[in-house]
Amino acid sequence: MAQKGVQLDQETFSCSICLDLLKDPVTTPCGHSYCMNCIKSFWDEGHEKNTHSCPQCRQTKSCLQCLASFCEKHLQLHYESAPYKKHKLVEPSKKLQENVCSRHDEVMKMFCRTDQQLICYICLMEEHKGHNTVSAAAERTERQKKLEGSRQNIQQRIQDREKDVKLLQQQAEAINLSADEAVEESEKIFTELIRLLEKRSSDVKQQVRSQQKSEVSRVKELQEKLEQEITELKRKDAELKKLSHTEDHNQFLHNYPSLSPLSQSTSSIHLRPPSCFEDVTAAVSEVRDKLQDVLREKWTNVSLTWTEVDVLLPQPEPKTRAGFLKYSREITLDPNTAHKRLLLSEGNRKATLMSQQQSYYSHPDIFTDWWQVLSRESLTGRCYWEVERRGGVYVAVAYKNISRAGMLDECGYGRNDKSWALDCYSNIYTFWSNKVQTPVSGPGSSRVGVYLDHSAGILSFYSVSETMNHCSRGSS
């Protein structure tokens, strides 16, 4: 009887697919039991994907019921008589519960971009059928790219702010040096006036020191703000880095929307030489030369003049084409840089790729290995221009010292740290910067607008139609 009971239990707890003891047992509504992985593999491999039929009776009900409590009860009753190892059944962890579909009790390995949510395979075939869906891993990969782009932006801003801090430190040192020199020269001149100028010498010295303290204080205040911004950027970078290392796709996608957006940069600085104290020295020298006349008539006040540290706040980028056209620049192409297969026409404002060389003329600045050309004009300040294209072209901004010959990484637009390029192929855009390519979404157009704010380090590409559609942005 005991042996018969064991045989009966073995049949009860065996999977008819793998013929082994049930692992993670589930049962279909028709009453047949299988290992969870076995029945899922059975449905995933063949034409059973869409029907979810039972392998034994072929009923097409897709719902699975868990046999955990039933198995635990019977395994405890027959543990002594059955030659099977007892498995402890535990509650699923909170993390696993979050990864399981609440409707179908299936692991959510897919992501619905239409509804922006994680789904399981059954959801994919039912309420999300026809939606834009990808695997959770694929969605994670795409968002990881965006995250890395944000990190690169942060790191670039950190570098820029650190450079600004160094410039401010140099400015403070130059102010101190200039002030010290002005005081020293002023004291020498006033010494010659002995007692008659002692009071005025003291006044000028006090004015210089007061102005020195005031301006250095302003510089230090701006320096502290930039250092605070650097600290915040580093904290934000650490946050993004931590998220980027999250191994669990669902946890990554769950935390991704909670990221706070980057704050606007405080300012870009533009420094001027601290020459105000030189004006003090010149004024005092003039007083010395005219001392006799001045003493007989009246005292001419010596006043300090100072040009404050010029902090250039970044101007907002235009939103309309009319706004961009205020900074419009007429660009002409430089034939001394054009590859020999490029034909320049319409006053060197049009370039056409030809099947044969157009000229045997050589110039040291010519591109010899890639079909490229530079403009005659140097681009400074804020400027905007538009390019009308036919077919696939690269619209690029480059430094004048970019290599003219060599491998693609040396002189190709967007493949090095001396150029940025928007690859316009049909209606597909790709932004290139230092060999890194970033796919760009947006409506296609035969006209591309380029906006450059050199002082602020902003470079933007736009698809131009009736509206301005932003394509990509780089840091120049």
C-alpha cells in the first residue's frame, strides 16, 4: 500500500512534458499540471503561441493556476514515504512581485511604448495588441543612451564651469596686482607733494582699497555660485551614474521618470582687463604736473572709474524662424578648401558632388580624402544660416584647423573633437560629435537651419519648414 501511494504521488507530481518532478507547478483550467518553464516554453516555441492550448487535452484556456499550496500539503503528507526532497515554499519577494503582471501572473518582460508601461507576453497579445512594443531590455538600452547623453552634457558643463572658476581666480589676482601697483605709484607721486598732498594721498588710497575690496568681493561671490553649480552638477552626475548601473530593467524604468531635469546654467562670464587702477595713476600724474595751477585756484577731485566684471548672461535661444533670422549670416564657400570633386557655383554658395574631378588645382587647405568644404567666413558671436539640400549631405560646423587629409577620424566632419555634423540622409537625421552618433527624430525637410552662439558654447540644428523643428544640439 505504501509503495502504491508513492507511485500515485509520483504520477500526481510529475510534469507530462519533461516527465520529471514538478518545478514551480501550475495547472490549466482543464486540470493538467506542468512545470512553469515547461508550459511557457511549449507555448513560446510553436504555433501554440496564440492559442495557449493544453498539451494533453488541447483545450485553449490560457489561465494558469498555482499548485503551490496543494503541492506543499501533499508533499508534507508523503515526505516520509516518498523518495523526494521537500522544497520550502516561500512568499515571492517584493521585487519579484513588482515584475509580475497583476492580471496574468506572468513576468513582465515587454514594454509598451504606446501606453508607457511594462507588460507581459499575454498583455502583448490581448489588450496591448497592435501597440508599439519592444522588450524591456531594448527600452532600457534606448533610455540608457539618453541618460549617457545627459551625463556627457553634465560633464561638459562641469569642465566649462571649472574653467570659469580658474578665470575668476586669475581675475581676482589681476585686480589685486593692479590695485597694489596703483597704490604704490600713487604714494610715490604724493610723497613729492609732502604735507600739502598728504590728505589727498590718503583719500585716493582709501578709494582704491575700497573699490578693490568691493570688486574682489563681487568676483568671489560669482566664483562661489559657480562652485555651487559644479557641486550640484557632480551630484546630479553621480545620481545618473548610479541609475545607469542599475541591472534590473524594470527598476531602471521605474526610477527613470523620477529624475529631476537639469537646472539652467547660471551664467557665462566675459572678463575684461582690470585697467581701472591704471587710470588712477594717470590721473594723479596729471595732478602732479598741474599742481601749481591747481593749488592757486582750486582742488580738482580725483575720482576713480571702474568697469565692473562683465558677466554675460546667456541669451534665450530664438523660438521662431523670424527670431533666428535676426542673426542671419551670409555664408560663402572657400574654393581653396573644396575637394576636387565638388563643383562650386552661384557665387561659391552652392556645392555639387560630381563624378569626376573639377580641377587639378591644389592648395594647402584643400580636403584631399573626403568630399568636404569650409566657408570663407569665420563664425563668432551669435549667427544663423540655412542650408538647402538635395539628397544626402552633412551640414557641419568645424574649426579652421581641422585636418585636410587622413583617415575619417582625423578630418571627417563629426568624427573628431574639431567638428560637429548633422547627417541628413533622406528624412533620417543623425548627429555626430567626436565619433559619437546620436539618432535624431523629427520631421524631414530639404532645408536645415544652423544656430551658433559662440560665446555661450551653443550649437543647434533645425529642420526648417513652416515651423522650426529642433533636430540636435552640440557644445561648441
